[in-house]
Amino acid sequence: MATPKPQTLAAFEAAKGFMPVGEGLALYAAATDAAGLGLPLLEVGTYCGRSTILLADAAREAGVPALTVDHHRGSEEQQPGWEYHDPTVVDPEVGLMDTLPAFRRTLHRAGLEEHVIALVGRSPQVAAAWGGPLGFVFIDGGHTDEHATGDYEGWVPHLAVGGTLVIHDVFPDPADGGQAPYRIYLRALASGAFEEVSVTDSLRVLRRTGDGI
């Protein structure tokens, strides 16, 4: 299994975000494998760039683009009064979350700015404007059914056969977390177009084997 360089892993661990190291290592391995297709790697849900570091490093090694999509206003659970709210990423001038500056600092510190294309906008709108095939789609955006389904329906049709779909925060037990990512994971398996490659805690890695998504 491919592993990131020590400096990449150190930058990942130092970055603001929520992904544990074990899941990060699984994500990196999946991205490295998928990059062999020679197609772009795409992440939905940038936040402050913690996982983007790993995708960017995998993309740099393979010579393919790394794309990351986010409106940078925070998902529902990151708003004021919610569990994952961080007041340090609120823009004091407009009073709204703005994680874009933190994301740019994360990439700068990791030395990876030139290896990432940041797509700033809402995922379904960006997906509708996207025209090319992808070798890798990592869904880690909003955790409501509306947002998770929108990410799945917007981006998975662009995933090439042989490409990799990764879904984060998949919790079969509702006591462990929200169910929307779990439902799109089940949808992918039920479509017959995916086979499961690996499970690492809440991270699911699937490979697209056919049509019918």
C-alpha cells in the first residue's frame, strides 16, 4: 500500500480538519492507485484542506490534476451553535464562515499550491459545468441527504469505469453519526456498478466496474 512522504503526513496532521490519520492513509493509498488512470482526482468538501494535502501529493507523483470543490461557507454542522463550529474561520466583516483563506494557507505550508485546482462554488452547480472524465471522486461534503445525494448524482456520472469512489463518514449505526453518506454508499453498491475495495473506519473505497449508477 502506497504511503505518503513523512513531510506530507506531517503537513496533514498539522492541518485543521477532522480526518484521522488511519483514514487519511487509506485515502492516500486509494488516490495513488486511482491516479494510475491518468485522469484528474476530485474531492468534494475541501474545508481547510487537510485531506486535500494527500490528494495533491498523490496527484503530483502521478502528474495528474487534483481538484477540490467547496463553497467555503461551511456545512450545516459547522454553523454557529453546532458541534463542529470553529469561530476562527468566520469572516468578521460579513459574519459568515470562510474557510478559503485557511485552505490556501494549508496548501502553502505543505508546498502544494501549484498542484491543486480549487473550484469555489456549490457542488451541484460545479458538477453541472464539468465536462470531463475523472479517475477518482472523494465525497466528503455536506452530510444531509440533500447534499450527499447531490454530490453523488452530480459527480459519480463523471467517474470513469475503473475509477475509484471514496465516501467518508459512512456509519451503518445511526448512534455513530449521520446516515446520508451511508445511504449513498448503499446506493452505489446496489447499482451493480461498484465493488468494494476497502473499509477503514468510516472510509469506504469502491471501484467502478460498469454502468448503471
